[in-house]
Amino acid sequence: MVLYFVGALIAHLRAKDYEVAPVAVLTLLAMAALVLRTVSA
């Protein structure tokens, strides 16, 4: 999931679409979920 959102962020930047706030928020949420799952396992 994290890789998907990182790819989406890169795609936005390559298309010169600099409104990346929604993508950045979703990327951070996915990363936080990954970290929390890793820590709790």
C-alpha cells in the first residue's frame, strides 16, 4: 500500500501536478499503519 501511494506521489510530480496534499496525507497514513503493524507484531 505504501509503495502504491509513493508511486502516486511520483506520478503527480512527474505530471507537474503540485497539489499533492491528499496523496501525501494518504501516504503518511499508510506508512503509519505499516509502522504500527510492524511494531505490534
